[in-house]
Amino acid sequence: MLPAAPSPVLALANNVLELHVDSIKLCFGFRRPFPYPGENIGQWELFMNMQSSISVVTNIAIIIFTTDLFSEWREWEKWALFVVSEHALLLIKIMVQAVVDDSPQWVLDLQDRHSLMVNNVSALVDSDWF
């Protein structure tokens, strides 16, 4: 029984040491990278537009081919309705994208104000005002 007595103490010491080593690794070894600002959303815009176009097509297909609204229609009539309505809705989607601004006016105003403040501060620093 005597040789087994120090094992719980050694296991506790091991766990405490491992906890401290892991905390040092997490705090100093694996820091979060500095977040650099981006100009726009980049590639996400392409994928979000693609996803919205695919959703238009699938929603029209679900409505036409699985609901009871068009159950008495022949198959070629359903396909014709699908093609026409899908093209019409994609055209409406493209028109709305063209008409609606990417950024609201208040965001553009804030960006202008921010750039004005940056220019004023940089002018003060350059003029040796301090």
C-alpha cells in the first residue's frame, strides 16, 4: 500500500503544472491576430449573390412542382411556368440590386466626417502645432 500513496499527490502536481503551462501557452503563444479593416466584404458578395439567385430558383421550383396549386396542370405547362417565373424573378432581383444603393446615406456621411477628421488631425501633426 505504501508505494501507491504518492501517486495521487503526483497526479495533482501534474495537473496543476499542466494547467499553468497551458495557461501560459494560451495567453502568450496563441494570441488573436490584429483585425485589419477591409474595404468591402470581398468574395462574400459573390457567394451571397449566388446564394440568393439559387434560392429564387429553388423556391419557385418548390412552389410549382410540389404544391397543389398547379396539380391539374400538365407537366410541360408547369415547366413553362417555371422558366418564365424564374426569369421574371431573377430580372426583378437584378433590377432591385441596380436601384438600391450599397451603402445608406448616413453611412456615407459618417465616412466623409471620419475622413475630414483624419485630414484635420494629420494637418495639425504636419504643421508642428504641438
